[in-house]
Amino acid sequence: DGGITQSPKYLFRKEGQNVTLSCEQNLNHDAMYWYRQDPGQGLRLIYYSQIVNDFQKGDIAEGYSVSREKKESFPLTVTSAQKNPTAFYLCASSIGEGYGYTFGSGTRLTVV
Amino acid sequence: GNSVTQMEGPVTLSEEAFLTINCTYTATGYPSLFWYVQYPGEGLQLLLKATKADDKGSNKGFEATYRKETTSFHLEKGSVQVSDSAVYFCALSGASKIIFGSGTRLSIRP
């Protein structure tokens, strides 16, 4: 079955440490996205990539970095420069514009 | 620019009640419109979509009609169940990405 996998489901890190969230898809989708969701809030776009080796900043890219070396993978690094990193992070992929997204099940990051 | 506005929640209904969650949009061109649902602790799932004016998307008893004249895509269900309790997001396809509304939390009482 095709899908999009985020790991781990829960992640704890100490303040000041960088952490990388994994996102893998086997849907053969070109486009991939990272969103942040805070309690009771909507989705905010962090980064997106429409093709391998290319990505664009979203609305809240500061303190985050991404890479897209393979079509299947779009990892997100939360750096120590991110002021308030505790949140629920969602990865999504899409076959193209107008087709909608397939979402992963999310990673809940807690920084202590 | 493109945007989506949906009714604020929370919305609380009794089981078997009729549901409407309002969604209006602003867009240039003819975007596709979507409703997504998020259950607690999970990612979003596509509930239904419509790609052109007057299209009706439907799934699991939910329906929404793409109304270009009123720029709306309201979500409806004739008889809700406790299992429909979730957060619902209206969305439209923009250039390179989907634009989401802020979400509406729905709670159904037994």
C-alpha cells in the first residue's frame, strides 16, 4: 500500500539541540510539504518542494531547514534558532497542483 | 491573494442532527476546493473535493457543492454520529500549494 510515513511519532529534545524529522513517501509524488500545527490552531506552511533538489520557503521557515535529495524523502531539521519548536509537525505530498495532499500521521515534537 | 474563511468553532451537536460548516473563499481563476478531516492526534485526511463550479463532492454522508456565484463550499451532513467528532478544514488549491482555512472543531453528543 502506498502512503507517507513520518517518524518518530513522538520526539523529545533538549533546548539548544537540532533535531531532524523524517518524512518518506512511496506514492511517486513530485511535491512534498511540511506544516506546523499548534494546539487549537490551523496549519502553517514551513517549506515545500516541487521537485528533487529544489525547495521553497513557506510562511514560517525561520529556524528550520530541509533537503530533497531523493524524490521519496523530505526531512525537516528543527534548529536551535527556532524560538518555540514544540508543536505537531505534518508532512504531506501531492501528485500535482489541484490534486490535493496525502498527509502523514505527524510527529509531535516536545522541547524541554 | 487566495484565501479561505470558515466558520469558527467549536460546533457542538447532538447525534443525528443536521450539520453545516460554512466555508467561503477568495481566489483568482478556478481553483479546486477540498474538505479535510483531522481526528485527534492524527494527520489530515481528504474527505471530499470538487474541481469546478457546480460540482458536488461527497463521501461518508458528507457533501459540499462548489458555488462560484457565492464563492462558497459549505460542508453538510444530514445526520451526524459521535464518530464524526473531529476538526474539519476547508481548503483551495493555490499556485504551488494548498491554502487551508483555520479549521472548525466539531463535537457530537450521544
